[in-house]
Amino acid sequence: CGRVEAGIAVRLYGEDDFQARPEFTTPEILRTSLADVILRMKSLGLGDVQDFPFVEPPFPKMIEDGYRRLYELGAVDAKKELTPLGWTLSKFPVDPAIARMLVAGGVEGVLEEVLVIAAALSVQDPRNRPHDKQQQADLAHERFVHPQSAFLTFLNLWNFLEDAWKHKKSNRKFDEQLHALFLSPLRVREWRDVHAQLSEVCASSGMRVHAREPALSSAAGRSAARETAAPAQKGRPPAAAPALPDAARSDAIHRALLTGLIGNVGSKAVEGDHYLGPRGMTFYLPRAQQQHAAQKKERLKWLMAAELTETTRVYARHVAAIDPAWIESVAPHLLTRSHFDPHWERKSGQVVAFEQVSLYGLIVNPKRRVHYGAINPAEAREIFIRQGLATGEVDTRGEFLRHNQKLIGEIEDIEAKARRQDILVDENDLFALYDAVVPADVVNLAGFEKWRKEFERTNPSGLKFTAQQLMRRGAGEITQELFPRQLRLASAELPLTYRFEPGHPMDGVTVTVPVAVLNQINAARFEWLVPGLLREKAGALMKSLPQRLRSQLVPLPETVSAFIEFLGFEGGRGNAEPPALQRPLIEALAAFLRRHKGFEVPADAWDVARLAPHLFMNVRVVDEDRQELAMSRDFAALQEQFADRTQTVFSTLHRNRLEREHILAWDFGELPVSINFERERIRYDGFPALVDCGVDVAIRIFDRADVARDAHRQGLVRLALLALHEQARFVERTLKFSPVAAFQYALFFPEAKNHAQDVLRHEVIHAAFAAAFVDRDGAEAQSMRDGTAFARALAAGKPVLMAQADAIARAMEDSLAAVAEVRRRLAEKFISTW
């Protein structure tokens, strides 16, 4: 069958094919959308479409689809009644979606451009793409393509056609020009005709079609027309397409189009090359458009399509990039809003939640902060009270909050000391206290502050709770004596903090110790904790004993009470501490059991590892700026860790700079035995002493008296050696040791093997100076603290220096000879036995 000239075309087919065909084609009412039919029937008052006597009644599903389409466009409401917008749309003899675009175009002020696009969507695409010339056609059409909007591509093409039409030489030349650009003259004329008809309809409806100047001037259009005519004549590539409207006007155009295409939106899937649409729909872009976007390195994250067609897949035709926020502005009646995670926000002073906006299941906005008080006032008020007022997380000017939070803090401190959590009221009780006072319409801080000012004028204490209101039970047994705020030591008052949170590093009692006084504290004192916990720790230690010993302590509570009385420390009354607290707790327990139970407890019988962590003092070491350096329950390890730093910190804190270096003679004043000063209620004790530096002497300040005493003795010896260096040389020249003595000395000190004689002489000289000048007649080195005493010691020691050196040297010779004899006899005994 084929047509070769004007006439009648006859199609031939087999009889079986003819018999299988329906007698009549399917009525159009059963093939197309009923939205337009329903809209016109509603506007004409023809009753419900389901009751209308159609020759071929449509299916109920088609009717529902029609209503759904009209509801999306805003033409009918949820009750399927015509809206004012629906009355307006019914006046347009076009598809309701096209009419909706035109109405929105008038509102947005872009009706001129929307008319062009609406007419293009109402006819077949004027662009030809022959199967055998697809590449040439794509190249010709490239000049009109907008990378992110097929609708702006139509505008580009329309602007070119209009200018070319105005400057055409003849219809034949115009058609040739269109054929050269792979455009269909017939479809172009149809497009122009539909555009003219739509313009007349809009004008008759009172809409301003030409609300502004055209996007392109005639001069630009003429230039474009001349450029497009050139390729057909000269074979040159086409010129660039005319410029489109500015960005703001382009957005307005797309918003207007979106009102009619709201069901054809989609967002790019996170994985894959498909798009997610409403109602769980999935669609793809045509391969040519995907390749074009890849070449341009552009990605359409959100788009709308003029139509969705299904072949092997669902494809979107004529797409444009959109802002998802436009969906919320043009179709608020179609959106579903869900709210989650309502919470109090202190900074904004209100309860906020996160809102998720979706269009038929397509998430338009996944997470947006909104004021929850306007959405659910009752729940917002409860959250405001629970998370704001009850926790103190509100920035109010009312004095009540500081009063209530102070009481709550004091009660929580009582709970931490008593190691129980049944004293402070729970959050429900606290909520009830505020709930009984705060009005039902207060949902945020601004409303609360306005009400509070009026309320407190007549009831100043109405929001201030009492301790009885905030406590579920009394706590009279938790006294300051049992659980003090400071630990009073001889030199300091160390702050104590309490915490009841098993498993937490600070569970129990924590004492804050400045690093400068760390070595001045008796570690045994921390074993006793505080009086309020002493009974529990003593009982735990007794329980750690082996069964054979533990059985002699029953009943255990009475034994623990007897131990407390034995200490003479009943409840820790008064500020003075018993002497027993200066020795280890286990020693005190052992002494008590020895005296009152009559048996001895071996030192290794106490299983201290079984005790709970809160029964050991937690020590927090801080620097001079109160910044934490370390924290541990092993106080001895902390002392070892910061042994050097404590002395350095003390010297830094002390303003009287006694410390000196490179001292060769006593040219300084009196050196005090100790110095001290106070800072932040802590007394720092220091002990100045001379230090032997080998070739000279220095003055250093120590944090421990015993260490300072030993250092000062050695410093005095070195200073005497420097003062009497001539005598020291004479003694050195006089002293001689036998090779046997030197050999035996080297056996004790292998590092002196090659120069044992010299080392021996230096040792004897040092000992002789110590005996003659420092330790003479049992004198105490600590008493030599000024230059006068030092000079007297030098004068008194000079006559006996040589005698002391000879005596020590002879003692060394005799000792080393005795050692040699002992070794010889041991060797003989070993060989004979072997």
C-alpha cells in the first residue's frame, strides 16, 4: 500500500486480521484524561460526571484520575467542588494544565513567554530528526538548546522564527531556510496559529499579553535571522542563539510552568542515573540529553518534565532544572509535612522541630527547623517546661531560676555524698511543680517572660520552690562534719567534690591538689577519705580478710563501730583530726584488732583490690592556673610523676628569689631553714639548701625537709672544699693507697677501674672535709645557715683536717684488706667443697 498521487489510499490486510479488529475504534472519552471534561461540566452546572448519561460511560478510575488532576492544579478542592481558580481555568478552551500555566504566567508577569511555551506544548515538536541524519539535525538544533531548560529552548527557537518571519523574502525562501535547519514548516505554522489563538483567549479574559517589552530587540532578531540564513547559502555553521530573559525572569517562567506540571517533577537519585518522582515513580532522561549534560558537565538535580512517556523505560521529555523550594510555593495543598525531634533550643528561646516536606512521597525538603509551638502548642509547652525551665536551660531575668537551681545543686550534692539517688524529686515531679503555675498558653521564652513579669508583681515568690518541695525524703544525717567541703591539712585546705556515678572516673570523693604541694602531703591521710565514708571503707577492708579471720569479726557492723570509737573520732566532730589519720588505715585496723580481738593480721591478708573504686581517694593534680595536669587514685604514682615539677612550680610561685647559681664562697646572707607563703588559702612550705654542683654551689628551694637537709650537707662540704682548696691539694698529695686496696675498690666500683687511686683519694678528701667541718662533734649541718657559723667551722676544722684524712685513709686500707682476705677464704672454701 502506498500513495503516489492525490486520491484515495487503500490498505490491504488479511481476513484474520480484519476479523480480529474491533468494530469501532475506542471512544476518545475512554482514551484521554477527563480533567477537561469534568472541569467544563462543573462550570456549566451539568451535575456529577458519574451521573451523566454518556453513550460510553468512562471507568470510575478515569474519573478519579481526572479529579486528582484537577486537585493538583487547584481547580477543585478536597470536596471536589470548583474553586475560584477552577472557574477561571474553565474559560480556557485548552487542557487545564495549559490553562493553569497561562494563569500563573499572568500572575508572575511572564505571560508573553508562557504563551509561546504553552503553544509549543500543545503541538508536535517542530524540530525534525530524520533517522539517517540525526547527527546533522542535532548540530543544526544545537544553537537553540539551553543546557538546563527545554522550555527556554522553545523560547530561543521562537525568537529566531519570529525575526526570520518578519524578514522573509518569500514563503518558499522561508521554508527552505527551515528545512536547512531541520525544522518542519507545517508544524511551525501550527505553532504560530495555536499561539495566536491562545493570545486571543487571554486577551478576551482581560489578561495583559504584552505586559513588557519583548526579551529581544528587533535589531537583535534581524541580526539572528541574517546569521541563520547564511549557513544554507555559504555552508557556515549557525550563529549562537539569541539571548534569553534574565535569571529572575527565567525563574518566574519556570514557576509558572511548574503549576501545570507539578506531577512531573523529580530529583536525581543518589546512586544510578535515574530520577525519583512522586508516588514512587522512577524515570530517566533520554540518552541524547544525558550525553549532552555529561559533555557540559552539568547535572540536573531537580527537574520538571513536559511529559513522561513509557517505552522500555519511563522517559522524561522536555525537561528543565527547578528549585525544589518552588514546589512549596506553587502547590502547598499537595504537600505532606511531618515533624520530628522536637526539642528546646536555648539560643532561640523556643521549642523547635525538624520538618520534612514531601510531594506524594517525594521528599522536597528533608530537614527544616520550624517553631513547634505553632504546630503542637500542648507538646511544645511540655518540652519548654521539661527541657527548659526544669533543667535551667533558659535565659530568663527572673531570680526564681537561680534560686531553684541552687537548691537543686545542693540536693544533688547531698545525694552524691550519701551515694543514693532518692532524695531529689524526679523530672516528672519537677515538671508538675512548674506545670501547676505556668499557664497553658505559654509555649516559649518570650511568652513566659511576658507572663512572669505580670505574675511576680502580685506573687514575687510564686516560682521559687522550697527545699521541702524539691526533696522526696529528709537527709539530716548528711552533715558538714561527715562530708566536709575541704580537706584540712597542716599546710592547706584542699577542696573536695563528691560524685555518685559508678563507673565514672570521678565517682566518689575527689580532692584537688596543687602540684607545688604534692610532695608535702602525707599519702596515708588520703586512705581515710572523709568521716562519712570511713565506716563503709573499714567494713569493706574487714570483709576482704580471709574467712578464718573474718569469722572472728561478726557481727561486722558492731566491730566497725568499735573501731570508730577506738580512733576517738566519732563522726569527725570538730576541726582537729586524730593523730591516727597520719598513719595508714590498714595499720590502724591491725592495731585495733590486735588490742580488741587479740589476734595479729598479716600485712598481706588485706585484699585491697576487692574494694570498690569509690573507696579510694581520687586525686586531681592542677597547676598554678588551676588547669588539670593528671588525675588518679594512686597517689604515690602521682608524687613520682611530678617529683621534679613540684620543686620547679614552687620556685616559680615564690616571689623571694633566694635561688642562686655558681656560688664559690659564702658571699650571701643568712639562709633560712624554711620559707612559706599563702595563695588561695593554701600554704606553700619551701626549704632552702645549698646544693653541690661539682665545681661550684647553688642555692635551691626544696619542697621536702629531708631532701633539703641531705642536699645542704653536701653543699656545705663542697663550699668548704672551695674555701680551703690549698689544704685539699695538700691532703691529696699526701694520701697514697696500696695497689691491693685500689684493686679491691675497683671490684666494688667497676667504673673506676682505670683510675681507682684518684677516685679513692677524692672520696677520702670529701669524707675528711665532712668530718672536720660539717659533722664535727656531732654538729647538725642544718644549724650552719650563715657565713659566721661557716667561718667558725672552717677555723675549728683546719687543725684536725689532716688527722681526719689519715684516719679515714687507714680505715679504708684496713677495710679493703679485710675484704680481700674474706674473698680469699671464701674462694678456698668453695674450691675445697667442690
